[in-house]
Amino acid sequence: YRLLPGWGPIRKFDGPGTEDMRLRQWQVHQHVSQHPHWQQEGIKPKMTYGSIGPSTWGTCEAPRHVSTILHPELGSCSVVDNFGETQRLRAECPWWAKDQPYLMTKAGYQPRALTINEPVHASAQRWV
């Protein structure tokens, strides 16, 4: 941090907030969680991939069941049954991405060997 004074440890993540703001956010959270829509039985959130919502590229999954177990060291964990079958289906599917390291190695793709402190780096463009 001495060479680049603008760079430093992150101390604030969201910005300056007050205790009043925290209480208002908590009240909004309580109001939303007590809404009758969430109190109905059987309403479950849909499974999505991250924050983008339903996948636009389709799905390739075997039927599965997610169960929760209590691990002695890690606490509450989710276990996905039948995930091995999903991996097999994805490996055989012609349109599913084969970017997992095992599948890339099986297809013959090998990354360049990693080296530390390379003296030369070939670049297609001139660095400014």
C-alpha cells in the first residue's frame, strides 16, 4: 500500500450508514416477512442460478432430492442426491458446456504449464 497510496484495505462496504438507517431496513424486512403471501403453506422459492433468474440456456439435470443434514464441524449442510447422474448426463449432452477440468482433460485439452516470474510475456498488442 505504500507504492500505491490510493489502494488500501476496504473499511466501508456499503457507505456511511447510521443506526436509524439500520432500524428502518430492519422494519422493512419485518414488514415483508410478515406479508400474508409468505405465510401461506407450500410456497417455495424457485431454484435459480445466481441472481439472473431462470437459466436462459436450458437445463440438463437428473431428478434430484435436496436434503439437509447436520454436520458435526460445518453445521447445517445441503446434500443433493443423484448429482452423479446429472454429471453423467451433462458429459454426454452435445450442447452442454464441457468446461469442467475433468472433461477438458478427457477431451485432450491441456493448459500451459504454470511458471513463476516469467521474464517474457508474448502479447498480441503493444502495452502502453
